[in-house]
Amino acid sequence: MKIFKPVTLLFAILLITACSSDDDATPNYVLESDRDALIEIYNANTNNTLSWDITSTDVSTWNGVTVEDSRVAVLSIGNSNIDDLPATALQKLTALRSLVANNNSFLTINVSHNVNLKNLQLFDNNLTAIDVSNNTLLEQLLLEGNNLENLDVSMLVNLTDLKGGSNSFSNSVNIANGNNANMWRMELGSSTLSCVQVDAGATDGFAGWSISGNANYSTHCL
């Protein structure tokens, strides 16, 4: 029978421990184009407060960034002094499920390539327009406190939470998505909003719904 010497056994234990430590320290891999997109957002906003170490290859350590299956799945950059979200950056982040960018100051955003989004929070910015027609998986859309003049969410068949108070809607907003009965919250506000287009059977609104005093619900807004 072979007997391991104590020194040999100790060396083996130390080697296993070292390998385990190396595994724990291995950075989370993320698609290079996703990392490039984040760096582009960072560099486009020289006064940002993101506190990212963009020299690091492990973007999962960057504040507000969640990586799943080697892709950026969640980006939470609210209150970060951001005035530009470059379309060329966002179009690379095709695995995004959640984008939280409230309380910044950007004027435009293009989320047409972010078709996996389920949560989009852009309240308290300076948006004048937004196109969400490609974002059919959206369940939550928070847009209050912008300068939006038009809004059409009729393509968002999964939407259950919509906030759009304190905007500049010029006439009507279309929320007739075939899912009105399941929208637990719907808030729209503008002094010039006159009509909210809804599903048949929703012309009296539902609990949790609120619109400007001068507006009404209709299945056909002019």
C-alpha cells in the first residue's frame, strides 16, 4: 500500500484550493459588442456619474449592469447625468430585458432593436417622441414627466403598466392593444389631451386608470 507523505498531501490540497480561487476570480464573459455598447454610452456622456471602470473586461461589476448568458440583460442607469443614449449603442444590446434610465436629460431614444425589452423606464427626461412599435414584449412602460406629444402603444399586447402623466400630448393617445382589461395601472396626463383610444369594453376605464380631466375614453379617436 502506498502512503502519501504529509508534504505531498499538503501540496495537493494547496493546488486544489488555488485552482478553486482562480475559478472564482474568473470574470463573467460578455459579448464584446455588448461591452463596446456600454463604453459608447459612457463616452457619449462626459459628465456622467456611472462610476464604471471601463478598463475592466468584467462588465458585471459595473454599477447597474446585469449579465445573463454572456449578454447584458439589465441596464439601470437612472439619475446618472446622461443626455445621450446613442442609437448605435442601443442597437447592439439586443438581449436587454430591462432598461431603466429615468431622471436624466436625453431628448431622443431608439429602442427599435431592443425587441426583448419587458421593462422600460424613461420617466423624467426630455423626450418629445418615442416609437415602441417593435417592443411587443413590453409589460411595463413608464414615461411620465417628459415632453411627449404623441404615443401609440396599440402594438404592445403584453402591456399591463403604463404611466404617461405630465407630458404634452397634442390630442389623442392610442392604448387599444387588446389587453386593456389586464392593465392594472394606466395614467396619462396633458392639458391638451382630449381622447384616449381604448379596447371595446374599456370606454368606462378600469380601477387604477387615470387620465386628464378634459380627456375621455373612446374606441375611435379622431
